[in-house]
Amino acid sequence: MPFFTPLNSWEAASGSVRWTSPSNIALIKYWGKTGLQQPANASVSFTLDACKTDTRVQFEPRAGGGLEVYLDGQRNEAFEPKIQSFFQKIAADFPWLQDFFLRIDTHNTFPHSSGIASSASGMSAMALNLLSIDQLLANGTRVQPDDDFYQAASYFARIGSGSACRSLYGGLVMWGAHPELPGSSQDYGTRWTGAVNPVFSTYQDTILLVHAGQKSVSSSVGHGLMHGHPFASQRFAEAQSRMMRMEAILASGDLDAFGALVEAEALMLHALMMASEPYFLLMKPGTVAIIEKIWDFRKQNAVPVHFTLDAGANVHLLYPASYQNVVKQFIDSELAAYCEQKAYICDAVGQGPVLLEADL
């Protein structure tokens, strides 16, 4: 379902485009999909700021197309089949791909494949670059990202990685059709349309790097195990119900209710993994220790700091910006010891992708 007019012809041209696109952290999780990367339930996420992918694509005419991927300046052939597969799925909408060679240089500001949704930032950056090249080849002028452009980027990013469609906008982004959420869609992410208390506009996310290496089970495999999962139907119904609870919480600014729901979602996500057939476990001993420390700290200090987890061992510590100093002290004194090399990333709600370069 393209959102632009496919090109019928283009002049031989070369150039480069470059975007940064952020990762995102889901508050209500999507776990399980149908069709071509469509979610089994609706989800909503915070777009991040510091955790992002910087991707530059150089393109030049070459019969038969082709691509090379460079990660941090080094050729990474292991990434190329996934990009090639993505291109094959969208080839009908980008017919010029067969006549251009692409050199893709990419860099993450955070560890790859460790549960911080590198596929979300990476595939959203890739979709933005492809649409930018499309515009340059169509008219030879500067790229003009408007609402249709970002919606198209979200649509195509979803085909590469489901959660990538939520990285095309800043703030709160929803994805997945829900009968009570206007504008929600199976095909692309959209800005959250409900009321949002100002406290959430500067919310902090400190990511505790319990395990910075590659996960033992990929998210794609985990999603697939929801087919035939003994609790799948109950999970999908509960997620839809929780989206409505989250709508009320975001409007009210009730931080205790927010944290309780977000933590319940994180634990349910990992419970689904542990109840899959075959079952698997992505949390590490340090993950559990950090969670217990958070619970104790919150009880003793009445500080609204809560956790969520993505599909990995790392812990996302969520809290209002006004508590940055006290939470930083808590991290350094009690939580960093459970992180690899005491490493963590200070992040916050971000404003979305940024175009850095577009030259023909």
C-alpha cells in the first residue's frame, strides 16, 4: 500500500542521503504477529533520544543493483541478507533498486542485538533513506519530509521490523488497530491521539546494560512462538484492554498507576517467553536483582521510579525528569554493580528522526 507515486523513469544519477532514527521502548508490548509484520495486538511506546541509528546511503547506477553494509566503518556481510530480504519485499514500490548499487554505512549509539530494539532504529533509518532517494530521483531537488512521507516511512519500516514503525515520530507512538483508539492502524505507527499529561513529555529512561551481547533467542523467533502459544488469545485480549487503561493513565498523570501497568507488561512479556514451547529465558540474574532493588528503593523512598524490559536482559528505568539526581545516585550506589562494566545509558523521550544529508 504505497503512499507515493512509484517512479516510471529516472535519470542516471548518484548521490547520498543520511538520517538518524531513534529506538523506542514499548509501554504496552506487541508480542506476536500475523501476515506481513502486522501486530496481534495494539501497542504504545516512548520514542527515545540518545539510543539511535545513524545511517548514510550512497547510491550510484549499476545494472542489477546490489548493496554492501558497513557497520562502524567495517564491512558486515552478516547484515546484508536481512537488508536484501527487506528490499525484495518492497521491490514493487521501489523499482529503481534494481538499477542502483547502495553502500550503506550505519552506526548505533548503543549495543546491537542486546534488547534495545536496534532493528527498530535501523530499519526506520533505512526506510527514511529509501524514501529520500526516491524523492531525489523523482525530482532532483531537496527531500521534503511531510506527514505523508513519515507515514510511508512507517509503513515500509514495519515490513523490515515491526517495532520500527513506532520510531518515525517523537513522544508517544501507537501501532496496531484498536476500535477505541482513533487513527490506530495495523499498517503503520501513528502519534498518540489521546490527552497526555505534561510529566510524560520529558520522561527519563536510563538503560541498565546487564548484558550487552547478542540475545540467545531473537525477537523474530520469539514472536513466532506465539503461534499456538497456550496463553496467546488471553494475552492479546489483555493487551487491548490495557491500552485503554494506559489511555486514562497518560491523561491523568497518575505515576503510580503508570508504573504498575508498565511493570506488569514487562513481566507478562517475559512470562510469555518462559511459557512458550520451546520455552526460553532472556532475563539474567542481574535483571532480577535490579528489579528487586527498584521495588525496595521505591517502597522506602516514595520515588516514582519503575522498570520495563524489552526482549532482552537489560532494564529500562523510567522516571520523571524532576527525579534525575536522586535516581542517578541510586543507580551509581546500588544498580550499576549489576551492569557489565557498570555501564548504563541515560536516555529520555525524544523528538524522532533527523535528516542530516540529501545530495544528488
